[in-house]
Amino acid sequence: MKRFLFLLTLLLCTAAGAQQRFSCRFTMVDNTTGKTIAAGTGYVQDDCYRLETDWMRVWCNGKDRWIFSSRSDELVIEPNDVSFLKDIDITRRSGGKTVVTYENYTITLTDIQEKAEPWSGTFFIIDPELFGDDTIITDLR
């Protein structure tokens, strides 16, 4: 899951360099197997982002990241690190599509829509108190 988050983070943060506020659809494919690992919706605002798939939600306020997996009913809170972004090769393609290749993965952003008005800061954080008693919460900050 860490690799998945790093790859999606790098994609969204790199794309944010060109557009400071946008939403998009993303797909992540393992180039070795050709299988789609994840697909969902992403939201980016400066250093903040939010990712939503059918099995995971990620909130990041630029400093900390909250990762909730519905498969394991676990919330992990950790510092956000995007130092790996220097290794990314981005290619802009026609049709509003951005493609990033990193190691054995290809991540494609589509339906990129710039947002004129900012999201509220609370859109990029989650309160651990909102989760039930059965949720495992691990704070690594």
C-alpha cells in the first residue's frame, strides 16, 4: 500500500505544479502484469490532496497524511513525504491526459478539471474520532 500511495502522491503533486487546484480520475497499472492496481478520483490543492478508490481513502493537508483502508478497517496517520518526486518523468499527452511512469507502474490522469474556488482546508483532513471503536488507528507522526 505504501508504494501505491507514493506513486499516486507523486503523480498528483507533480501535476499540481501546472495546476494548483484540480480534480481528476486516475488509473494505476502494473506494467509487468498489465493489471490495473487502482482507479479512483483525486483532488489536489497546492500541497494538499485527497484520493478515493473503492477500497481506500487518503487525506493529506500537505504536512500529514491519513490513510484509511476499508478492507482492513485501519487508519494510519503519518508524515507526508514527497522527496521521491525528483525521479519522476512526466509526459503531457493530448486530450487532457497526463501520464506518469515510475519504476514498473504507469499512472494516468484523465478528466482533469481545474477548480476556480478553493476547497476548505477540512476537505483534506479527517478526524480519527469519526471512526468506530473497531477501527485500528496507528499514528506514526
